[in-house]
Amino acid sequence: MLHLGEMFGAGVAEVTGGQKQLFDDSQFASLSAAAHDLKAPLSTIQFLAASLRDSELQLTDAEREQMLWRMQLTAESSLKLVEGLTYAYSTSRLALELEPVNVAHICEDILHEFTPLSRQLGQTMELKLSRRMVPLALAHHSILRSIVSNLCDNALKHNPPESHVQLRIGPAKRGVIIAVRDNGPQLRIADFKRLKARLGKEVNPLGARVGSSGLGLFVASQLAGAMDARLDLSRHQTDGVTFSLHLQPSYQLSFL
């Protein structure tokens, strides 16, 4: 017996025996998007593992090391998605305790964490911090890290080779902004308006960005709302988009 109510919340039918599984539209969309986003990296890991076991390929030590490194980076990217989904499900039921967080420290850690992946992809990453502010915000440390990691992973995924991802921390009228700017394909105006209107409300694939289910952005927006923060985006005239996380300010000293 499978109690779907325990997995997806109230209003979902219990499934027993040969009964058909019932999901509402948003749950089905989320499950489909999760399957889509996990299939590609799992297929990549499977292919690389099979290649390493194939004695006929006669790989050099350097080639083997590169393949092992790619497997590790691919697995870590998938784990970030699963972590985000887990947080999103948990925060829908729990009230989060927010605390003063130094967002610069989090962004610096994420930049260091993503450096190997960006190098493998032939890209660069940089962090810009406004000198006019102390980057303290009210947030949940782990969830904030999950959101920014999600946005960085999304930017690297859609960036062309030899381009860069920029993280920027700046002041807002009422709080702190963390912005992640990529140089991926430009969104059409119609796609941009639809995504902006539906961001956080449903899983929305990005038509101009091949392979994007929109699940990561949906999860990021849900997690932002759980912290009383807001995820927004802006479209650039040439290429790329910027996703901006608007956080509440903190005037207390933080060591995080």
C-alpha cells in the first residue's frame, strides 16, 4: 500500500492494489519535470561508467581522470536538484526560523564549489560585491545556499563555452539582492512575460533554452517564498537573463 497523501500532502488519493495513481496537474508537472531533469545526468553517468569498464577503449590515465571527474560533477549537480526538491517539500509544512546571514560568505563558498565545473565547461565565474553595504540578510542558511547553487547551476548549464556567470550582491530599497547573470540564449518577449507571470506558481519550461524543464526555477522560487524572499528575473537586450533574489535586511551581527 502506498500512501501518496504522506508524500504529496492532503487532497491526494490513496493508492492500493491495481488502482490508478492520481495526481493533480501541478504534482504531475513537477514529477514529470523531475524525471526529465534527472534522466539526462543519470544517462551521462551510466555512459561514462560503461566507458571506463570497456577495455577496448584503451583510455589514458588523463582521460580516465577526466571521465571520473565529470561523473562526480554530474552526480553533484543531480544531488543539488534532489536537495532543492526535498527542501521545497519540507518547507511547505514547516515554519522556518530565519537568522542573520552573511550572503557574501555563502556566495564565495558557492563560487569555490562551482569552479571545477565551470572550468570543465570552459567558463568562468565572478562575484561582485557593492562596497556601500554590509551584506547581511534574514534567511535560512542552508536553503539560501540551495537557491543560489540552483541558479548558478542553471546559468552554467545554458551558457555557451568561453562565457561567464556573474554573481552580484547589492543593496535594495528594503533589503539585499543576490543576482545571477548568464549569457545563455535570449528569451523571447512572449516567453519572458509568461515565465515572469508564472514563476513559482507552476513548472514552466523555457522554450528558448533546450533541455530546460523549468523545475529548478520553480523550486528556487518556492524556497524563496518560504523565507519571505522573492525571486525575480530580467531579460537583456543582447543575450542571457538575470535572476535576482530579494532578501529581507538584517541589522544584527552575523558570524555565518
